[in-house]
Amino acid sequence: MELVFRAAAACVLAALLALLLKKGTPELALALTVGAAAVVFLLLAGQMEGLLDLLREMEEGTGLDRELLAPLYKTIGIALVVRVGSGLCRDAGESALAAVLETVGTVCALLAAAPLLRQALGMLMELMRQ
């Protein structure tokens, strides 16, 4: 909970400073925004070990193979990177680049999920044959 408040404070402060800078030096405002995003991600990185432990426990508890869950993790990572990247592109006034990034992210997520989709389809086909 403390992390959310720290992240929110950093983001709101950076947004307010970026608003002040945007009229005179929009490049500096964008650099401030990117820097604030990096700082918040560094704050989050310290908490990732707890999340990874939870995911490992879920793997062990369900008995599912790690290779089966890896596409899910990759897809989540792709979604997070694309969301932040496209937001930064939009902040820079580059909505076309944001749209391209979102399209690339969608294709990459589908490619990352392909092994899981193949396995699910195989299981479904096996059930249909019985």
C-alpha cells in the first residue's frame, strides 16, 4: 500500500512539473516524464520478488508445468511495456507511434501466447475425439 502512495506522489509531482515545463521546453517536460516513470519502475522492482514468489507458489500448488505458464507471464510483461511505452509516445504528441507500438504489442502477445493456445487446442481436440 505504501508503494502505491509513493508512486502516486512521484507521478503527480512529475505531471505537475511537466505541465509547468511543457510551454517553454516540451523536450525537458518529456524527459522529466520518462525519468519519473523510470523512478517509479525502480520502486516497483524492489517489490517484484514477493510477486514472483507468489507465482512460484501458484505453479507448485496447481501442478501446472512452468512451460505452460511462461506464455502467460510473457504476455503480461508485453502488455505492461506496451501500455507505458504508448502512453509516453502519446505524451510526446506521437499518437501514430503509440498506435504502432500497440499493434506490435498485440502481435507479440499473440506470438508469446501461441504455445499455450496450441496446447489448449490440442486438449480440446483430444476431448472431442473421445
